[in-house]
Amino acid sequence: MQQPTSPSRSVAARVESVIRDVLGLTTEPIAASSRLREDLEADSVDAVMLVMAIEREFAGKIPDDEAARLATVGDVVEYVSRRLSAQEPS
């Protein structure tokens, strides 16, 4: 995954924006602890769409086995943040 294109927007804000877009959420609160399936009612098709949208937003690939472990909004933010920091130049 490449560096965020806009340093003024945090990873969390970008992830939330993608989730809102894919799931069509407007005013529902989204917390880091929000579970994608149970709280935000993402079905299996939504889950695939979310992964694809996150991959597009952050210009990287999320392997299927890792994507399956992303259960909460916080999990997604942490995963993306970890991947981005691993790519920072030393």
C-alpha cells in the first residue's frame, strides 16, 4: 500500500469514508469498535466490495486470508496503518 495522498486526512477518516460509501451509510455512527457484519450489516458481497474499495483507496492488495480477519472498523484502520508504516522509507 502506498502512502496516503492527503496527509490532512487520517487513515481512520479515509476508511470511514470508504465504509460509508460502500454501505450507503449517511448518519449512522461508526465507531472503531463497530463490527462490519453485525453492527453495520455488511453481507458477504458488501465485504468483498469493502476490501476492493479499501485496496483502491490505499493503492494496495489485501490478501484474502487477511481480509477475512478484518471484523471491525478498528481492525481495518489498524491493518491499513500497519501496511502504510511498513512501506515508509527508512
